[in-house]
Amino acid sequence: KLLCVFPSGRITTTGGSYRLTEMADSGRVKHDSPSSSPGPRRKRTQQSPGSKARYSVNAPGHCFRRVTLTKPTFCHHCSDFIWGIVGFVCEVCNFMSHEKCLKHVRTMCSCMAPTQVQVPVAHCFGPAGQKKRFCCVCRKHLEGSSALRCEVCELHVHSDCAPFSVSDCRVCHQDGGQDVDTYQHHWREGNMSSGARCEVCRRTCSSSDTLAGMRCEWCGVTAHASCYIIIPPECGMGRLRNMILHPSCVRICSRNFSKMHCYRISENSHHSEMGNSPVTSKETQSTGSADTGKQTLKVFDGDDAAKRNQFRLVSIPRIIKNEEVVEASLRAFYIPDELQDYELQSYSQQGLFTDDIINRNGTPDNKPIFKDTVSDSWLLRSKPREVEVMKIYPGSLNGQEILLDKLQEIRKTSLRQMNQTRFYIEESRNRVAQVNLLLGGFPTQLDREEYTHLLSEHLAVKSESVSAVLFSGAVVLQISCFSEAERIYMLAKDTSISGKQLYSLVIPEIMQSKLAKGSCPLLVFVNPKSGGLKGREILYSFRKLLNPHQVFELTSGGPLPGLHTFRDVPHFRILVCGGDGTVGWVLGVLESIRHKITCPEPAISIIPLGTGNDLAQVLRWGAGYSGEDPYNTLLSVDEAEEVQMDRWTILLDAQEMTEDGKVNGFLEPPKIVHMNNYFGLGIDAELSLDFHHAREEDPDKFNSRFHNKGVYVKVGLQKLSHTRNLHKDISLQVDRKDLELPSIEGLIFLNIPSWGSGADLWGSDSDSRFERPRIDDGMLEVVGVTGVVHMASSFFFFYSKKNKESQNTVKTVIL
């Protein structure tokens, strides 16, 4: 079909009506060849005054030059040590190579890699971890707090390199366009685990000395940069394919919402790509004023960067040709276009060729040169063009703009943003938008009319464009208008009802009809407040290993968003990363909505991040997480055996008694709680309550398991002199028989053979009168304790006994 672009921005075809849409997420575009750009073309300058010769290679974009090595250096192609003092480095991306490897280099330069991305997918940058990593843009070490990493994929960058990273994050869902059922390998260079081997040649392809090797972010296949092109392109999702939520099964209308909103990533952990500080070049930061032969220029790539004071520092000789300054500026911004299409203007809007910066002593044959400029701030501008050339991709996105006006506006605002813009052509057809928003924080135990009134009063929700699914304290809105969804989303974050702040989350839709036969996707809940900083690292690891739409942070709405997302999945499992209290939280919410989900009894496994972790120990998941490989943990979950476990409902019926012992009335309505591990009265409950109050007063101090246990010891020592005589205040009936209680200070009702971080209070191994307790026997064990000393002696006795036993590595999953 013939495409014609008119000045009004319309596109017509000979076979029907089409519309052109635009997406500026975070990619870059480049003309395919010099012939695709209008105007005459001049050969790029290949040599600057005093610089060494540059070398051409097969990999596009690189500009190699010979350098003398002054420290141990490794080749980025083969990752071997470069023997001798001569190497070859790219002036743009710092790719280092042997001379013998130059003709084999296939890795694209950082300035050209964005041109290979047809549909840019932005990254979600957050703070990096503590491991040694390399920047995927400048290929240098990541050091200090300036390091960032994508919350979804393996991209690691410096904070000032983030704006120039390739927007090639994983595509984890369908976005209302054409459905894709098969996915290709999503390759990421470097930063692999030690010992990784190439899938093709079986040799080691990882390196701790440089950015080398390739890894698929879905299936985990690793290969050399020269070998991965041999691997078939289609990805099978690897060993975890049965528990990965395939991207073709997830649909989310993300228009008007950022990726951070779509993946429910907390805003307080999200770092801005640019920040408020100037964006400077690391190469020029080391150039001090002691080098009198050079000068440093501040270069802005458009009006927006000048307004925000975000610039790149470009170090140049004091006497240099104008076109070489433009070339250096384009290199600083990773723009691969031809330098004759651009020019520098002083920050005061003066042109490049002014009396202040031109050496007028040159002959007519010589080009003007920079010399002792008055201004050190410059704007990198695109020269006026009579004809605009755009690369248009087939695609399916939303939105419509007047193209030429929009194009000129973007180019003036920022050249980098212009290179991050894509245009798509799609068939004109009306699509029905459906955005699912979960709003929480409402009062509980309200009926439909009361929730509808609150939505109308505080959020002005229009009933004609919204349908609602109600829960206790939360509402899921299905909105058929993008602008209305954005308005409600933002307004809910600034609204409080009865003194409680509302929260809003974008919820994906799982198309259960597209789930593979026999698949059992894993629903992951992570409590980042458990286990110190380990919860945060686990959250990042599972977002990377799985689909981020199946990983939920419990501090953002609790378990309800995840359970509602998986409501139509016929069979799935749950992994809870937290303490026993977190597991009980998830089980409690599951109990309340089990009649609304297709799989009412999913199996639940645990990564123990809490203090006691009694339930995790009984189920053989360990006494506490100590940094095990998350990938191996997922394999254990996939291979685990399912077992049954009892859960108990406790009715607390508070009554007010008169002096004559008769019931006077209820203080409050009966309260129902669910028990998984154990339930205590007396000294045990008092210690737990004091620990809870201490943690509520200063939660930042409770960031390690050792410190938390120390607080329990401190609270227990304070209770040594207290006497409660609990046996005089309560009566106990077991199997409809009244029991006479001895002098005790507490009662503990056990559902599992573990208490207080591993102690066995029942001790049935040496008592022939009772059977050994099980978690599925339908019975409770009742234990009386005489005080703090009794509890402590039981714990230390069984703790020393446990250390002598060999640890069983068989894992189980509770149901």
C-alpha cells in the first residue's frame, strides 16, 4: 500500500482508512541509511587534531581508536586479558577490544542499539543492590549510591547514564493491541552469575572483570556474544515455564499510566532517571583544570534540558574545528545521526558562528575553529529542515497527533526525546477501554449502597462508565474511559475517609483461556519489611525471574490485589515471603474471599523472613532465610509435596460480670480470629503484646532476626518477678471435661509441634500416653507454663537438641 504524508499529519492508503499514532516511551530512532535523510550528505570527519587514527569494524556505531593501556584491561568481546600495552577502545561506549577481536565484534554501540528497538518499553529504575555490576551504557563499574537497576529486568546503569539506556525492558503483558502468543529470547548483555556456561560451545561465558556474555531474561539461557545468534529465536520460558505467568495471558490497558503504576512499584523506592542535579559525563569529570590545553563546555540538548539545568560536560581542546565540537556533543548524548544536521548555539540563543567564538585569522579554505569562548553553555540544535523523514512501524497503539507540528515541537524541546519517539500506523477501529482499579482503605462491613455513596461523594465516580466489584474495605472498579481512570487513580491517593488514607492500584487481567494446559502459575507475596533488607532483594529477584504481574508487595494493598488478579486462574500456588504473621495475613484474606475465586484452596509455600518462623520450620523451609539463590527456591516450590494443615477459628466472647457472678451484658460483639500456629493466654500473650508495642514505637530498629529475639529476652527478664496465678482466674474444659489447673502463669494451645522459634513444648517423644502431634490430626495440644523460666528452659533444651540433628532438605507445601 502506498503511504502519503500530508502537512496536516494525515496518512492515507489506497485500501482503506488508517490512523497514525505516536509513542515516546524511552527509545531512539535513526535513519536507515544516508539516502533516507533529506539534503546533501558530507563525509563524517574521521580525524581530529592530535588524535590517533580510528578503526572501522563490522559492528555498527563503534568508533575505535588505538590506546596505550596503563592498567590491567580485559576484552569486552572475548573477556580475556589484553596482553601488552596496546588496545582498542570505542570513543562513545568505552567498548575495549583486542586487535584480533575487532573484526569479530558484533555488539552494537550504545548510540546505535536503540535503533534496533521497534517498540520501546521503558525501564523502572530503582536503587541498585550491593553486588558488583557494570553499567550497560558506558560499560564501567557501578560504584556508590549513583547506581540504578531496573526493577523488572537485568539492566544496571549509572544515574547519569539512565536517560541514554536502551528502552528494551521485557514486554510482560498485552496492551490492548495485537495479541502475541510466542515470545523470542530477550537478551541482556553481561552482569551474569559466576560460572555461567554458553549454551552453544559449553564454555564459561560470564566475567567478573567486564561486561561480557548474553543472557535471556525469560528462560535464563546464557551464551557468548558471538554464539547467541545461533540459538533459535523462540523462547520456551525455561525450567520455570509452568509457574511463570506467560505475557500472552496478561492484559492491561496502560495508557495514561507509567510502568511503575502498572507493576505497583512503590514510589518511595523509585529513583528519578535524571533527578534535579545536572547530568554530567563521567569522562569529563576526571578532566581537571590542570590540563590547560582543554576547555569544558556545558551542552544542553534542548529547551527542556536548559530549563531544568540538565547538561552534559564536553571536554575539547581550546583550538578545535566547529564540526568536531558538534561531533563530540552528539557523542555525549549518544545521538548517532550525521553531524552536519546539527549545530551548537550559545545559551543566549546566539549562533555558533559569532565573533566571540570564531578565529577570523583562518584562510577561506580553512574551517572556523573554537578559541577562548566567552560562554561555556551551549544548546545542541537540529538545523532547519525543509522535509521531515520519519520511520513508521506497523503497530497498534492508542493516541493521535498532528504529526509535523508534533515532530517539530519534540525536536525543539529535546533532541534526546526526539530520538526516543516512535510512530506507528494502525487500522482505524474502535476499541473498548477497560482499566481495572483497586481502591482500598474504605471502612469495612459496609453494604453496596454505602460504598457507592462514598465513591460518589469523595471521588465523584460516574456510574455510567464504571462497574464495581466489592470487598470488605476495598472496591475494584472496571472503568471504560482512560481519562476517567487516571482522574480516579490520582484523586484516590489524595483522599482520606474517616482519617484513613485511600490507596489505588492498577490491576492486570489474566485471560485464563490462554493459559497453557497443565500450567500452575505462582502468586508471590513479599513483605519487604520482614527480614531487614532481604525482603527488598527477594522482591527484585522474583520480579526478574517471573512475570512482575505475579509478584505483589504486601505494603501496597495487602494480599487482596494479588488474589483478585488470580481469581479466574483454575489452578495456582502461592509463595509468601515473610514471617508467620504474614502467612496468617494471607490465609485470612484468602479465607474471606475464597467463594469469589476459581481455585479456593491454593497450596502455600513460605520463604521465612520473620523472627520465629515456627510454621516454616515445621514445613521444612528452614528457620530463616539466609540468602539462598531465589532460582533454586522456585525450583523447590515447583517440586514440593502438598500436605494438609488444620486451621482453627477462635471465638472471643467478652462478657461483663457483676459482683454476684451473673452475666450483666456484652462489652463488645464477639470477635472471630483464625489460628495457624498457636494461641496463648497469660504470660505468653503478655510477652508478645509488649514486643508488638516496642516494634510499633520504633519499627526501624526491628530490622534483624537477632535484634528481635534480643527484645523478646529483654521483655521476658522484666516479667520474672511478676505473679499472675492464672489458674485462679480461668477454667479449662477439654473434650467436654473440666480440668483442675495447677499453679500456672500461662496456657498455650498448639496446632503445630513448634513454639517460640523452634521449641517443642509438648515433648511427646518421651511420653507414651499421647501420640505425636501432627498438623493435620484435627486436634489441639494444650500446654501450661509456670513462668518465664519454664518457657526459657524449654526453648534452650529443644534448641540444643535440634542443632544436633541433621537437617532434612525435603521441602513441603502447606494447603
